[in-house]
Amino acid sequence: MGDDLDARFELEQARAEAGGGEARQARQRRLGRWTARERLDHLLDPGTFVEIGRHRRHEHADLHAQLAANRPPGDGVICGFGAIDGQTVAVCTYDPTVLRGAVGSAGAQKRCQLLERATRRRLPVITIADSNGARIAEGVHAIVSWGEVMEWTVRHREVAPHLTLVPGLCVGAAAYDAELADFTAMVAGASFMFLTGPAVTTTVTGEEVGIDALGGSTLHAHTTGSCHAIVENESDALDWARAILSYTHHPLLPCEDDPERATPKLRKVIPSAPRRAYDGRKVLRQLFDEGSLLELSPDYAGSLMTYFGRLGGRSVAIMASQTMVRGGCLDIESSRKGAEFLRYAQTHGLPVLTIVDTPGYLPGLAQEAGGVLREGARLIRAYTRLTVPTISVTLRKSYGGANVMATAADLRLALPLAEIAPMGADAAARVALGPDVEGEDPEVRESFRAQWRAQHGDAWLAAERGFFDAIVHPDTLRADLHRALERLA
């Protein structure tokens, strides 16, 4: 009896490890990709993975010959708990060697169990999505199960971080699931994410489109905003996930970078001329702990930068104007980007620091017709719902509808050259005087502009009227922010 028990145990364990079989796993490695279990081994602290549903199999062999021939333990979905830097996380990876990673009802049920337990315990979830989506051979069984997966994904996202890594194909239902995550990373040249693949797209619409144009990492990083980071390889994707979680796992760390150090270089970085562009990243490098900045979606909606960082060792969420892109104007995409980022900061208790230098919203027919009012209101709602500590710093200007970035804060700081106004002097002259008078009488125009600046362009006057809580010196801005954050936090 003992020998039979040992033999069966070893057989079932080997089957579970094999996934879709040694041949398919060997092909995965030839493509330069890790197997599903190798991905977990590289992601988690050694020896910490505890699997759930390891021997679960699908029950639909009668529906299709392909299903009858493929009933491996685990059903192509590996779920469980492990540790990253000592902190417990829930993980799920789809196995592309089992029916090309297509997930059926058994695998989806495992994922729902994982999400339910992670939600109850408020554990982060990391999904490694290399999947053809729903297993269509299972028909309605797969559809119903995937609906439950998405419902649990939405619920979980409200209580703990939810990350998706896409090292290969992510199609259909799996792509929807990835879009529901807080943040998604893709591998350059190897990751593709779409609802409908090129073959079906051509059949239905007649469009001839390549896989990269349809759903490659460049498209999602630059155009759709669905990709928050493009990485070079799978190892970098796992490092990126660890880095993201570190800001919530370890909200306060020892700081070797003096939080009180002076920032005299800001005077050289920030031009006094309000229209002259400069790199906002240089400002952030002066203000926050050295080596602590992690940018999200750097190629999408570039006029508004979103970062995680640390100030005096404390994790913070940072939104900052980038005047090198459209002068720092907000628009449809940047409003959407900012609102989602603020939602994450609020959900996970990260203080929000907003670095403001914006001439307002980008005007134009495309913006108005595209719904800039709707997305701008979404950003306003996100700011007003914040209960975490919030600090804003206006560097040079804050105009018009973008003023929410400067005003929706517990503490509103400004540099001495800062302006806060309904609009800039040039636009105000055109609105007040009309295009004819403005163009024909330069003296009238210049007189109006001077008066406008005197009323709205003086930071000290704005502070007198309560629009700013304090005017701070650029040389001490890091120290001032650190002290304010210590008190508010």
C-alpha cells in the first residue's frame, strides 16, 4: 500500500508540473520565454509559493475532441500565494503550453477563488497573462466563468493593488481582465493585447492589419494608455511589479538622502519666462529621494506626469506638469490618466503631491467634441474625493480649468514667481478687448496685460487673498515639502 501511495503521489505531482507537456515547454524556452512555473519562481521569494487548485481538471471532455485529449492537472492556470520581499501576495499565471493558454471554466473558477481570498485578506494580486482568452470550445461555461472573474477583479481592485504582466499574447477575455488591473506592463516586441486578432478582424471588417499595429506594446503605451510600462524582457517585467508593490508594501523606509537638503538647482531648471518650456523630470529629481522615482505611462498623455516616489523615505504619489509637451496643457487623455492615478493613491493610502505649471486645458474642436468636459470633470471628482494628505506646489502658473491641480490640496504652496488666474494675460486681453481692438491698438493691449498681471500675476497678492497658503523659496522647497508631509501624514 505504501509503494502504491508513493507512486501515485509522484505521478500526479509530475503531471501537475508538466503543464502541456515537455515538448511544448521546450518550445516555450526555444522562443526565449519562461514556462509558467519558471515565471513564478523568478517573481517570488524562494520557497514561498503555496498553490491552490493544483490538481483541478476541466469537466468538458464531451464537448470537443481537443478538450478530451487535453485534461492536465491545473487546467492551464496556476494560482496561489507567495511572498515578495517578505510580503504576502496572490499570484496567477496562465500556462501557454496548455491549449495556448485559453482559460476554461475550471481555470476561471480557480482564479475566482484566489481573488475572493485575496480580497478578503486585502492582498495584492499579480497576474501573468499569456493567454488566448476564453476557451471557446467550452462555450457558455467559459463565458459565465469569465464574467465571474471580471466581477471579482473589480471588487479586488477596490481593496488592494492589482497588477498584470503581459509577456506574450493576451486576447479577448484575458485582455479585458488586464485592462481592469491598476497597472499593466508589456514586453517590447513580444507582447500583444487585443479583443479580436488579425485573422478575425480581416474576416469581419476586411481590414488587413498586422498583430503589432493591432495590439502591440507601442500602441498601448502611446495611444490607448492601457500599457503603463514597456520593458525589455520578462525579468524586467517582474522587477517592475516588485517595484510597484514596494510603495504600498513599504510605505516608510530609512532615507539616506537628507530630506532637508537645499535645492538651489531649481533656479536654473525653472525659467522665469512663463512660456519657456523645461523638463519637469529635472524638478522631480531635485525634490524627491535619489533613485526613488518610478514613472507610470511615460509615453501616454505626456503633458501630465505620474510617478511613485519617496520623500524622506515616505512613499508618495506624484502628479506633475510637463511643459515640454503642449506647454503642460491638460487634455482628454491627461485628465483620464490623472483621475485613474488619483483613484489608486486614494485606495491605497498614498499621499498626493501635485507639482503645477500649466496654462490650463488645451482648446480646440477635437478636444470639445472628444469629451474634454467629461474627462475634466472626472479629474475634478478624483481630486475632491481624496482623503489622503495632499500638497500642491505651483511653480510658475496655474490657469483656468486646470486650477484644480493647485487648489484641491490640504496645503497649497507656491514659488515667488507663481501666478494663479482664470487665464493668461494674452488670452484675457483677447477675450476682454476683442480681436479687432487688441490687434489695432498695441498700447491698449499692453496696458490691459500689465493690469491683468498686477491683479493676477503676483504670488504674494494671491497668498494675501488666501489662494496660496505659503510662498516658499526654491532653495528650500524639498525641505518645506518634507516638513509639511511629516505633519499631514
